[in-house]
Amino acid sequence: MQQVQSPGSWRERLRSILRDQGILVAFVLLLIVMSFTIDRFATTENILAVIRQVSILGTIALGVTFVVIGGNLDLSVGSMLSLATVMVVDLHDKIGPLPAILVTLVVTLIAGAVNGTLVGFLRLNSLIVTLGMLSVLQGATLLYSGGKNVDIANQSDTWFAVFGRGRLISMGNIDINVPVVLFLGLAVVLGIVLHRTGFGRKVFAVGGNRIASSYSGLRASRIVFSTYLISAFAVFAGAVILGSRVMGSQNTVGQTWELQVLAGIILGGTSLLGGSGSIAKTVIGILIFGFINNGLLLLGFPFYAQWLVTWLVIILVVWLDVASKRGRLWAA
Amino acid sequence: MSGRVASVPTAERSRLNAWVRSLARQPIWAFVIAELLFFSLMPGTREFFFSTGNLLNILLQSTFIGIIALGMTFVMINAEIDLSVGAIMALAASLSVGLQSQLGMIPAALLGLAVGAALGGLNGLITYKTGVDSFIVTLGAMLGIRGLVFVYTNQESYFALNFAYADFGMSQIAGVPTLAVIFVAIAIVLHVVLTNTRHGRDTYAVGGNRDAAVNAGVRVGRHLLINFTMLGALAALSGLLLSTQMGASTPNMGTVYELWVITAVVLGGTKLTGGHGSIVGTVGGVLGIQILRNGMNLMQVQAYWVLVILGAMLIAVLILDKRTTGAGRDGARA
């Protein structure tokens, strides 16, 4: 027998949509308000420009999402980005683009493996381990470069330029840039890995309750280890795009990126406690980050106005999330 | 002086055990002593290292991270964290130097301190009232307060127009830099507060087992408010002192200080999961870092090695801690 839809259940359903997809609703509202209040906002060029601007941050955030859902943090991605970008740019002229990319891949994966071993197998506190690695990798970057900035000499004559500067489709004034494609492509691949494979389900299980997942026969240590490898791979991808785009690098290029990445992930609604979240949420969180910034700039505010807005929004987003879980607005 | 344990040891062998454990829990002081010996004997540094001037210099360099680390110890024993201290430093210093001509030197400095305390208190209030993890609350504040610095300064540095301001930063009391005296004085006061007052006991109680602390009648909200306010004020003070030493404030002052401070506190034996830690350990952590920087500088080792060694030490302390205390607890962020 068909159940009769009462007004109450309709309201119930709305409430559950708001609870589960609150960020998405807020994001759509934000876009609508911004398109009405800002002239040049809702143009294809502008929207593509924003996605391009956040593509590197977003690429890294995709990898860190695995670590966070697995119940850990990765504060080392900023320094890792510095190291990888400096290496790929510096080695480009010395050993050629492809070897440079491969060496950088190996180095970032080793750094990720160190994180993964310490947090996964030795079960050390991830915040401190990756804080330590932040310092180690920043030091390694400076030792590698001797403190000097690096750049690629012949910038117009290398296929390496494709990752950061390439265009896939160019129609009129609409460009689909390679960084955007790489970011969204990696999002799709990692989204499938996280949400459609057994490995992905295990990441959620370990992040939700590591001890219980161990008792149910999951090799929690190995899964945590893998999440750090994925995070490192995402940093590698981000470094290739960044190095290719700038064709040079400062030694501290990734400083504070670890926290911006986390801010984007949190904005998307993924809990730092682990066990919940999604790739789509991270993409939305990063896009919110980018669109707020873009909207404020178009309105004539200085770039740092977005930091003030982010302050408010991060706390509000997480507050509403925890409040809906406990059923009360205030904790105390 | 050792980190406190919430539970009372029951076994008979506890005495020796406790002693070994307390040493194991504060390996940082063994490290500090080893550093002192090493740099005093090492050819190349022994000519310069163990002089009063250099040791006082190390103490002076320890002041800025140290003062914040003292406050952070309380907050971290509470099982909370504050990432916004570097931004608070910059805001307080900018206000204190920038408003000198309008308000006068002392009122401007007091305003800087008050703003720092207020923002610290705001962090504590939001953390308690909303139930959002302090890591997230202060991550937001770190970005937002840095934004406030840029709004106020318009990305400009300020120079102290009143010479008395910079003179204070250079001044000495009985041959010891005034700034270092302030650091040591605050360390002593806060050590006494942590070990000998009700507030200190509550700090361990709230971090060790918050529900139990609530049941025992600790007013957790007020307690957290006090510790976060104190940390904000100390971060502001550190910013003021650094600006007196430089005779100026810069909008980027204190960037990544939060990471240095947390590193020092953790090296000192305070656990992120709360309930453990001490001021003595934190002072050891701060000194350990600064002696290393100073000694390696004298050895003319590239300064970049310090970053590598510090990070490795941080992880080594964690491994050591795990080995000596067994499995350990898994905190929310573990």
C-alpha cells in the first residue's frame, strides 16, 4: 500500500536534505546570490577561471581527503609541494622533463611512505608526525636548492608546459585548461576509488573506528599507509601543474597550503574525525573557497578579505554539522 | 616537575618505575644537557658557545617562542590546541606600534595586549559553546586574524616612532636582557600556577577526562575561557616584545610560529591527547630548539639542517614516548 505523504514527512524530508546536503544547498545559494549581485560573476570565462585558480589546491585536497576520511591528518603536504615543485623544475633542465617528473614522483611517494609507515604501522599521532615531516621536508627543500629559487631556462620550448599552461579546447574566449581537466579527472578517478571499490569502503571503516575495523579483519595499518601514498601522489600531481604553470619555484611555495587544503576539505563538510566525507564534498569545498575569493575580488575587496570570510564560514559549517548530529545548537 | 599522571600508581615497584618514567617522559632535558656538553666541547664551537654572552643570547632568542609555548602548554594539557597564536602576535604588534602616535606608547601596547586576550578568549568561547574542535576553530582564526592584520596595516610595516619602545627591547636588568627576564618570570609564575593551584589541577583534570572533571564540579567553560584568554594575551605579549626588539612590526610577523610553538611544547613532553605536560618540560623544549639553532649556527652548519633535525626529533620523541608508555591512548586526532 502506498504511504500517504503528510506535510510532516515533506518537512522531514526537507530537513534531512538540508542536514545531509547542507553544504551543497549553501553553495548553490551562494552562487545564485553572487550571480545577481556581481556583474561579471556568472560568465563562463569567470567560472572557468575560478576552477583553474583552485585546481592545484584542489588536486592536493583530493589526496588529503583520503587521509582525513581514514581518520588522520596530513600537515606535510605544503612542504612536500615545495620540495616536489622545486625538484621537478630544477631537474627539468638537468635531466630532461620526463626523468624529472619520474624522480619527483619517486621522492614524493617516499615522503608519503614515511608518513604512512609512522602513522599506519607505528601508529603514531598523525598531527605530530606530519608536523615533524612539514619541518623535515621544508629543510630538505632548502638543502636541495641551497636556498635559491629555481626556474626553467627555455620556457617556450618544452612540452612540460602542457600541464600548467596547456589548453585542451579553445573556442572563442572559452578555454578548457589542462589544469582544470587534470583536477576534475583526478577527482573522478579518486572518487571511483573511494566510493566504488572495496579499498574505499575500508578507508571509511578504518576512519570510523580503527580498532573495530582491525577486529573485523581489516589490515588497518596498510590502509592508512595507502592513504598517505595517495596524498603524496596528489601532491606530486599538484607540483607538476604548479611547476609547469610558473616555470619556476620558490623554496617556500607550499607554505601554509596544508592549512588551506584542510580549510577547503572542512568547508566541504568532511569531518576531521574521520569515517565520513566524500570526494564530491571536497571538490565543492574547494570551489566554495575559490568562488568566495573571486566574488570578493570582483566586488573590489582586497585579497585578504576572503580570510575573514573563511574564518566565519569554516566555524559556521562545522558548527551546524556537529549541532545537527547532537540535535542541539549549543554544546553547553 | 615531572608530567602528572591522573591515575595513582598502585604497584610496589612504582618508585623506581616512576623515576625512570619521569625521566623518559622528559627526555628533552637530557637532550638539552647533551647539547650543552656537545657544543661546549666541540672544536669550533667551544671557543664561543659556553660564554655568558652567548648563553644569554640563547635565552633571549627563546623568549618569543617561549612565552607563547608557556600558554600553549595549558591549552594542550586541556587537550585543546591553538593555531592562531602567530596571527595574534602580528595583530598585537601592529596595533601597539601603529597606534603609538595616536594613543601614546603605553595605551597602544595595552590595547594590543587586550585585543590579543580578547581574540584568545573568543577562540575558547567558540570552542566550548559550539563544540567545534579547537583545531578547526583556531585554524579559521589563524586565517581570519591574519586578515585583520592586513585590514589594519594595509600590508604595511610600522616603525616605532618612540625611541623608548626600541630601547626597552635592548634594555637589560643586571646584565640580563629584560625580555629574557620577562620570559623566565612568566615561566616561574605559570609553573607555580600549574603545579600548586586549583586552576592547575583543573587543567590536568579537564584534559585527562573531561566528563569526570564536569562531574567533579569543574566549570569547564570558564576554565577553557581562562586558558585560551591567557594564551591570547601571551601571544600578544610575545608579539609586543618582538616588535620592541625589532623597533618595528611587520604584517607577516609570526607566520609558522604556531608550528614552532607546538613543536616546542610536544618536545617538552605535553601530549596532544591532554592530561599530561609541564612547564619545566616546555621550557626544556624551547631551550632545546634554540640551543640547537645557536650551536649549529656557530658550527656554520647550514641553517636548513635545523629544520630537518627538529622534525626528526619531534617524531623520535613520539616513538620514544610510545615505547616507554606502551600502547598509549588513541585520541580523537590520533
